[in-house]
Amino acid sequence: MAEKKLLNQTAIVTGANSGIGEGVAIALGKAGANVVVNYVVDPEAANAVVEKIKSFGSRALAIQADVSKEDQVIKMFQQTIQQFRTVDILVNNAGLQRDSKFHEMTLAQWQFVIDVNLTGQFLCAREAVKEFLRRGIVPERSVACGKIICMSSVHQVIPWAGHANYASSKGGIKMLMETIAQEYGKQKIRVNSICPGAIKTPINTKAWDTPEAYNSLMELIPENRIGVPEDIGKLAVFLASDDSDYISGASIFIDGGMTLFPGFATGG
Ligand SMILES: NC(=O)c1ccc[n+]([C@@H]2O[C@H](COP(=O)([O-])OP(=O)(O)OC[C@H]3O[C@@H](n4cnc5c(N)ncnc54)[C@H](O)[C@@H]3O)[C@@H](O)[C@H]2O)c1
């Protein structure tokens, strides 16, 4: 049986009833953590993730909260602390796209993506840091006072035509993550980002669900395969565990080489 590196630690994973969040919640549960499976719609999917985590012998609970709403985020943390006593790990994963040509983008499309992808990460991280500071380090569980993992994207560095709102939200996450990491490093709170390339989830179905789309996507990926949520889950366990104790403020790209300027493999 795999070593349970996160035993007795409690994790909140936002947007954990689908895609990458689901993969991360399951991986953290397998590693022994109690997991809060946050969702905003589709409680059945959230409950299925909870049942899967329980099947590994870990504890899990589905909590509904819209991460862009301050009162709902505060309540989610209160419910988590009531159930599991504290929070050790936050995975700020919830995110979405509302794509549009830039000159046609409405203020509502811009604001909605910023509210969920960036303000949502601010609100959850703030509540997590408050709880980490209140509780302090518990050496039997972790040498860190708390861990925050932000789900960013290769689009924190790769500009993306037709997705100005999304790319801006991910660029913002980079500075948010680095600033929190710098501000609370002395208190042993570690904050890092995972920057996925193309991962097979509902958010990007159009990029992989026909052979033409898939082949065109492969031109962007030197490793020649699309990623899966399990790839991200393994990295999340590493970043949440003491194995990564000396890593803070890092953006870890997990993209099959998408950020290696693949066009230069044959051109340039
Ligand atoms: N799939 C990819 O290729 C890829 C690449 C880079 C980054 N990402 C990022 O990974 C994260 C997860 O995306 P995914 O690919 O799993 O897509 P997904 O659509 O499967 O999952 C997104 C999750 O976020 C939830 N969510 C949306 N709005 C919410 C809100 N207001 N409050 C709470 N939850 C909310 C959704 O319900 C869903 O559970 C996102 O932040 C996304 O930007 C994905």
C-alpha cells in the first residue's frame, strides 16, 4: 500500500466534482487526507467523489460554495473546521472560461472570469491563511503551518488570443501566489502554483474530442499526449506533503513540454 503522506491532514479542494479538482481530491484522499469536496453545481458528482475517497479509508465531505462569494467561502471554512477541527491544505482549483474576441468581450464576461478564477482564489487563500495562523504548526502532521496550491495554467505565461479574461486571471494568480508565499514564508506557510498544459477535462472538450482537434493540439505538445487529472493529482500530493518542504513561491509547469516553444523544434 502507498505511504499515506497526508494522514490526519485536512484539505479543501475547490471545484472538486469535475476534471482536475476531482483528480486532485482523489489523490489527496488516497494519501490519507480528510478531503472537503467543494462544488457549486451538481451535488451528485460531488457525492460520488466523496464516496470514492471514503473507499480508501479517508474521510470526505461535500460542501457547496461559490468561491467568488465572500459569505459562502467563509461558511465553507467554518463548516470544514467544525467537521475536521482545522484546515492544513487548500487547493484553489475552481475555474472557468468565457471566451470571446477581445473587441467583442463584454464587461460581464470579463468580470465573471476574474471573479471566479482570481477573486475566488483570494477569498479562499485569505480564509486558509487566517486558520493556519490561528492554529500554528502541528509537528506530528507537517513541518509546515499550512500549504496552499493554486491551479494556474500555462496561460500565466503564454498569451491566448480570444481568452484575454482567462489569461489575465492566470497571470494575476501568479502574483497573488508569489506575494502570499513571500508574506508568510517566515510563518512556514508554503504557497505554490501548478500550471497545467492541456489536460483532458470538460473545460476544453473542443480541443480534443475530434481527431482533427486532437492532432492539431498535439502540434503544441512535444510529449505527444494529452494530460489526465491523475498527472496533476500526483503533483498536488507532492506539493501538499513535506517532501516539497523547501519549495515555496514556485510555478510548476506540468504540460508535456507545451511551454518549450514547440514550433522551434522544426522552424526558426
Ligand atoms: N483542463 C485543462 O487543460 C486546464 C489547463 C490549465 C489550467 N486548468 C485549470 O484547472 C482548473 C480546473 O479545470 P478543469 O479543467 O478541471 O475544468 P472543469 O470544468 O472540469 O472543472 C472546473 C471546476 O470548477 C468548478 N467551478 C466553476 N465555478 C465555480 C465557482 N464559482 N465556485 C466553485 N466551483 C466552481 C466547476 O463546477 C468544476 O467543478 C481551472 O482553474 C482551470 O483553469 C485546466
